[in-house]
Amino acid sequence: MSKNIYNDFQIRELEKNTNVLSTSERSIYYSPKFNLKAVTINKVEKHHRKSLLNRALT
């Protein structure tokens, strides 16, 4: 859980983002489509980093 506390201005700015469903002082809730894309990109990047590291060590 994040230790960030968002003020009213920050919450309004975050809610302008089309990928954000809602916000509170302590949380940002993203759209399912955005979450899926972010997780997929993260997995691919981790795989590429691991592959590059393995090649560098051999």
C-alpha cells in the first residue's frame, strides 16, 4: 500500500487521465484494460532484461 496522500488538486488532475477510474486520498484505481496492458508490458520487459543478463554472464 502506498504511503502517498493525495490532495484535492492532485486527485482532480489524476481523474483527468482516461486510464484512471477513480481516486481517493490514498489510492488510484485504474481501468482493467490499462492494468492488463501494464502487467503485460512489465512481464515482457522482465523477460528481456533476464535474457540480456544471461547473455552477458555467459
